[in-house]
Amino acid sequence: MGTDIGDLLQKRKIELTDLSNRVVAIDAFNTLHQFLSIIRQRDGSPLVNSSGKVTSHLSGLLYRTASLIEAGIKPVFVFDGKPPDLKSETLSRRKEVRETSLEKWENAKAEGDIEAAHKYAQASSKVDQAIVEDSKYLLGIMGIPWTQAPCEGEAQAAHMVIKKDADCVASQDYDSFLFGAPSVVRNMTVTGKRKLPGKNVYVDVELERIDLDETLGALGVNLDQLIDIAICVGTDYNKGLEKVGPKTALKLIKKHGDIHAVLREKGVEIEGLDNIKELFTHPDVTDDYEIKWGKPDSEKLINFLCEENGFSVDRMEKAVERLKAASGARQKTLDQWF
DNA sequence: CTCCCGCA
DNA sequence: TGCGGGAGG
């Protein structure tokens, strides 16, 4: 998913407390996708309510967000809008992977291969409209703001950081850099553990921050050239050059200056190059958003989570209490400042 | 993923 | 008090 330029970036280990009082623009799609793929039972089936509707994402969102608020972080979730036409090939490839995985999941379950079943179930997860609507509703009654991007969520999140309405983007992908995000954090989990893809193994992951200027300085390129490097390697909008990974791409761009010169030198072309580049340099974003944190609505939360979705009342009362206490503390802090 | 119980 | 592992919906 996204662009494979991770190796080139300057990663700095940070602590969750370093993000205290910071506004973090969270890539909602990215986060929900993680919850959906990871919060599953051993045979791979997701958590569901009594009508069979998936609820894994609700569990993840509630607990994760509550912990972020407790850590003093000010989260705002950014949802994807309509993807650009140039992304259609990537999207149909992802769809194919999901559908193949769904078949393999069924087969593995039938054969009693639990481990394979779990693996394919994870790869079959999809953030659909119902998941998105549920999540927006839950965030609303939690008092957590969210923004609807006109197009790519990562572009919108980057825009909000550029405008200084947020301090950094939180995503596992690197794409927001290509949209000019000055600062990105990865691995923003509570436990500091993450599941290894495909395997039933958990590893410790460090919360890390990557600053665009620092990375550009270390690489000796500008943002335009970083975008060129990504296009050489391949993005959601194009395939990338044969046998060119991040290191080679960096070398090529530094040697020849820009992607046009690289392509001339190699005698190859990238179809629609100007349009691809435009998607990164002038993405479709909006200023029509409001970032405001409110009080959680206990009654609606208990009703939605317990009545409608079958969560345990005991657990939810505890979680809602935590959320209320944490957002009250935040309110106090803000009052002291203003 | 995060919670929470059982166990050192 | 802190870890391991299963449950959660």
C-alpha cells in the first residue's frame, strides 16, 4: 500500500507523552483497516453484533481513542473522499487480493487450518461504507472531531498540518509526505506492540516521528525531487520503473536532477506523468472543516455500543468513564491556558 | 488492537 | 506489580 520510500526517511523515536497537547490528524482509513484486520478471533472471523454486522472497528476506535485522550493527545480523524481516477488500478488490485483471500479463508476454514484461515481473513478485510458511517457516528458521540476529505485523506491531513491546524499526521503509510506533510508519526499504539503481517507473532514497535525537512536535508533533495523518487519507485497512481527501488531512485534523481531527465536517460516513459505529479503537488483538499473536541455523550455511547452492538455494559461503562475523566482533564488544561 | 484475568 | 494469553461482539 502507498509508496515504498520508508527506507529513505529519517525516523526519530519518540514517546507518547511527546505528543501531549498536540493535534494529531489521524488517517482514518489506515486506522480502521488495521482494526478490521487485527481484531479477529482465532479462525479469523471479526467481532460482530447480533445482526451479523462487523464491530471490530468500534472496539478498536473506542479503546485506542480513549487512550490517546488520556495521554493528552488531541486527535482529529480524516476520512477519505472520492479517489482520483488514476488510483483505479491500485484499487482494483486491492479488491482482487481481498476476494482471493476471502476464498482462501473459506477453504482454510473448511480444511481446519486455523493459522492460514486467520491470515487470509485479515487480508480479506474491507473498510466499507457501513464501517465508515459507524465510525463517524461513534467519534461524534465520543466528542472527537473528524474531517471529510474531498479526495485523498492523506492529502487532506497533510493540508491541515501545513495550515497549522494540526501538528502532525498519524499514518502507517508514507504518502502524506508526498502531499507535503511537515511531520508524520507512525506506530501510534497504546501497547507498543504490532502484529507481524502474515504471521501470528507480535513485535515491539517504537512510536516514531519523521520530519519532512529533516529527511529532505539528509537526502539532499527537495520535495519535488522526493515526489519524483516516489514516482520512480511506484505510487498508488503509477507502477514505477523496472528494477528501481528507493535507493536507486534516489541516486538517479540526484544524478539527473528530475524524473524527466531520468526517463530521457533510460529511454522510457511514464504514462500521464504530469497528471500523477499534479495529484501530489496540487491535491484536492478543503478548508471547510472544524476541529473541536466536545464532551462524550455517555447515554448515546452506552446505547450505541451496548444496545445496538452488543458490547458488555460493564466494560463500556468503564471505558466511557475513562473517556469522560480524560476529556475533563483536557478541558481543565485548556481553561488554564486561555 | 486492548482489556482483563490468572498466575508468579 | 508484572507478564502471558485468551476473549471481546
